[in-house]
Amino acid sequence: MIKPDGVQRGLIGDILKRFEQKGFQLLAAKLMTPSREHMEKHYADLAGKGFFKGMIDYMMTGPVFCMVWAGDGAVVTGRKMLGATKPSESEPGTIRGDFCIQIGRNICHGSDSVENAEKEIELWFPEGVCSWTSHSQGWIYE
Ligand code: DAT
Ligand code: MG
């Protein structure tokens, strides 16, 4: 997911392009402004943290761009492509390493396990995702 700062800064295309070029397959995408309840569900595991309310307020300030990407190792590799949570520790070449400075404006979210990805897909895309065969399949996988 591209957070409100990434959307406002016009980074949707750049970020989406990295996943497309890598060879991952886009199964769903949409722009939406989440409600507080929706955002609190998404970040339920962080509910006790001091930054929680501020983070939820920030996530509700504008649309976010949610995507579902499929492919071998999509969760683990996707997290590497995002970079470390703290931009000061994100390597250059990662999205956070290249595009942001502060942890509270770190541009993007990525599911941290397949189990959580499945939960998050259900939360953000209750309508379901697309199932399609990419013509590149045979050129990305042997
Ligand atoms: P990630 O987004 O890499 O999965 P996380 O799940 O630990 O990291 O935290 C979710 C988001 O919460 C993170 O992207 C930015 C915000 N956050 C985490 N720690 C923070 C902190 N110490 N101060 C402010 N925001 C923080
Ligand atoms: Mg997380």
C-alpha cells in the first residue's frame, strides 16, 4: 500500500513500476480513503503504541493506494523492496531508502507474512481480486 504521503507526492507510478518490473503480477489496485475503524483494524497489532493515534490520523488524511501483488516470495521480497521501517536505516535502492526521511512519513506499507497478507487482502479487497494469466509467466519463471 502506498500511504497518503506517497500518493500526495506523486510516487504511485514509481512504486508500482518497481513491482511490475520485478516480475510480480498485479491482482488488484485501488485508491481509497480509509475510515478510522478500517485503519485501526489494519494496524490492530500496534494499538498500544504511543504513535498509534498520530499514525492513524495521518493514514486517514488522504487516499492510500492499495495493491495486491502475486509471485514467488512476494511477501519477503516485497518487504526487501520497501526497505527498513526507519528510513534512516533503509538501504539506497529500496523505496523507503530512495524516497523518504522520517518513520512517520515512510511512504509505503507491505504485509509482513503470508498469513497477514491474506487477512489484509480480505480487509482491503472484500470484493475479491482478479485472477488472470500473464503472458510473461514463461519468461519470468523456468
Ligand atoms: P512496517 O511498516 O515496516 O511493517 P511496523 O509494522 O512496525 O513497520 O509499523 C507500522 C508503521 O507504524 C510504520 O510503517 C510507521 C509507524 N511507526 C512504527 N514505529 C514508529 C515510531 N517509533 N514512530 C512513529 N511511527 C512509527
Ligand atoms: Mg508492519
